[in-house]
Amino acid sequence: MPDQKIQEYRDSIDSINLEILQLLSKRASVVSQIGKRQTEMGQKHYDPTRESEMLEKLEAANPGPFAGGTIKQLFKEIFKASLDLEEKQDKPKLKYSRKAKPENTTVVVSRGDVRVEFGGAEKVLISGPCSIESWEQMESTAAFVASRGVKLLRGGAYKPRTSPYGFQGLGEEGLQYGARAAAMHGQVFVAEVMDTRDVELAAHYADMLQVGTRNAQNFALLKEVGKAGKPVLLKRGMSSTMEEWLLTAEYILSSGNDQIVLCERGIRTFEKWTRNTLDLSAVAVAKLETHLPVIVDVTHAAGRRDILIPLAKAALAVGADGVHVEVHPNPATALSDNEQQLDFAGFDQFMLEVRPMLGWK
Ligand SMILES: [Mn+2]
């Protein structure tokens, strides 16, 4: 049998709790107003002088039976919650988030009659050589992959190489070859840009601009690419967290360009048997948390050509909107990435196994 007296006290506590709760809410809504006003005026929310004044007043007015220190502690918690509230309401809704835009964004890469859509029913395959080395190499690769249905041709004209003595790319000449080869074979062309000074030129030749893993947090470049008026293939930095990767997309989104395709390409881990570790959870999370299309670059994730097929299948199974794979007429003589580019026969084998998952008509 519960004690009658205790039960009465408890009822009284319950109603006092509700009074405190109402007062806390009332206080929080005033705090929210203060926070908004401070933000408008460019003032900081945290004001230690004001906080200690309030604590002194409360301690002086404290009727007990709680000790002054206890009252201070309790109110400090309230102050902290208030500061959190002010800071939280300052956070803008991030544009990449599904909370800001629930429906999927479709990214369209086009030139003339050629149109490639990311985020539609058909998955996209991006193929071509790592580096554009000569007209013959670029044209023969474009012709070959086009004959297998590839509509988005890649090729690097500016190569970010680990060593300054590695092949640096053909520059504008390479861009011309890529654009011309794509046009000849009914394709669109994507090229990487590394320097803010090259964005205008690259955008002149390419139908889609790529920001590579080594430039993933080159914020000046992201802003410039955002303003170029072309769709962007945005690779994840090899050491970027999800948040860092998605915030790089935010740079481009906040320049007014929502035509962004996110590309997971493997991250650095302790593992040595693959060049990078393909982070397929990141693909699933990006599909869930953002409205942007997501693709997987299997070539750079693996660093070896003997596992490209299973990685591509896994990428598509996890929900990727496409796959990026490098192809070279003669990988052994390629000026970059010769361990992982497919030759034409290897690409045919790749297509045989992966094509059923692409949903191509
Ligand atoms: Mn490459």
C-alpha cells in the first residue's frame, strides 16, 4: 500500500514540474528571440559577463533550501541549453540535404542531341582513358566505348600526379581531342579541372567538369567550378569524411549550381592490397542523406584491374547511379594508371558482366 501522504506530495511535484516546464519553454522562446536579434546584428551569443551577472543575482535571491552552488549549477545547465538553441537556429538548412529537398535531383549532361541523365532509370557508365595522350589514342578509345553504348567519354587533359616529374597532361590540346572525339562518336565529354585559371577553358571544351580527389577541398576551385554553368562530377577526397565530402558539394550548390554528381572513389586506410578502400557504405549514406546522384569510380578505388567487375556490381547493387571505369587501347604503355586501366578485351568482359545491372534498353 503506498503511503497516502507521499502520494499527495508526488501529485504536487507533478504539477510543479509542469509549471517549471512551462517557464523553461517561456524562457527558451525569449532566448530564441535574443539569438535571432544577435545574429541579425552580427553579435556573438555567448556572453560570459552577462552569465555571471545572472548567476550572482540568482544566488543572492536564493531562498533555499538548495545551496547557492546547487542553484548556480542548475542554471548553468539552462544557460548551456539556451546557447545550444541559439546556435542550432543559426545553422542554415544545408542544400545537399534531403531535408532541404526530398525528391531526387536529376543531373543532365548534354551537347546537341546527345543527352546523358544521372539519377534516372538507366545507370550511367563513364569510360575513357586516364590521360589523353594523343589524338589516335583518344579517338580509338572513344570509338570503341561508343560502340559498346557508352555515352559519357572521359579523359584527363590536366593530370594531378603524385610526382612533379609524372606526365602532366596535354592541356588545351588534350581538351580539344576529347571534345572532338566525343562529338565524332555521339558522346558527351567530361574532363578534370585542377586550377581556377583553367575552368573557363575546360568549360569551353567539356560538357561536364570533374573535380578530382586531390582537389576535393580546393575551395577556390569549387567556387569557380560552381559558377561555370556546367554539370560537375565531384569526387570524394581520398581522406575526406562524409561530412567534408558533402560540404564540398555545398560549395557548388551555394553558387547556384545543383547539377552535381557525387563520386565515391575509395579512401585511404591501412590496407595495402588495394590502392584505396572502396567505401560502399558512403554510397548508401549519400543516397539516403542527399538528393544528388552518386556514382562509383571503380578504377581508382581498386588500383588493380582484376577486381573491377565485382566492385562495379557491388556499387550498382548498393544503389549507385553509375560507374566510372578507365579504358586504354594499350594499358601497358599508358602514361598514367597502367595497373588499373582495362584494355578493350577487358572492357568487353566487364560489359558482359555489368551491363545487365545498368538497366540499358
Ligand atoms: Mn586514372
